[in-house]
Amino acid sequence: IDVPYAINNAGQIAAHGRDNEGNSIGIILTPIPSPTGDFNGDCSNDWSDILNTIKHWHDATGPGRMADYNADGDVNVLDLIIVVQNWT
């Protein structure tokens, strides 16, 4: 990629780049969404996400909002199950 120059509402990034022969080409980069239950955004549900869910148990405010995967206003066993169901 030579120069990224725009991002749209879907999070796609438009950029200029070069192909294998050095020709200038347009590129669209599309982000890969994290699985539900991925607290730290590393695109993987693992022990770190379980520990962060437990750390924010019954606290869906501030950073704890990120662990309320089912958006019911509470971090609890239902959110922990979501992490496990999406284990990668």
C-alpha cells in the first residue's frame, strides 16, 4: 500500500498500491470483524476474553460495557457462554 486516502461508513479503507509488476492500482481494504465475545479485539475468543468477562462481572459500565455481549445491561454467565460458544 502506498497511500491510504479514505474510509467509508462500513470501515473499508480506500488506498493506492502497486501490483507485483509495480503498476499503480486502487485497493479496498475490508476489516475482518471480531467474533462476538472477543473482549480485547484480537479476532480470537480465548482465555483472555474469559478472564476479562469475569473481571467485569456484574459491571456493564465503562470498560465493562465491552463484556456485555448480549447487551442486557449485566455481565454474567450469559456473556461467558457467548465467549465459549464463539471459542476460536
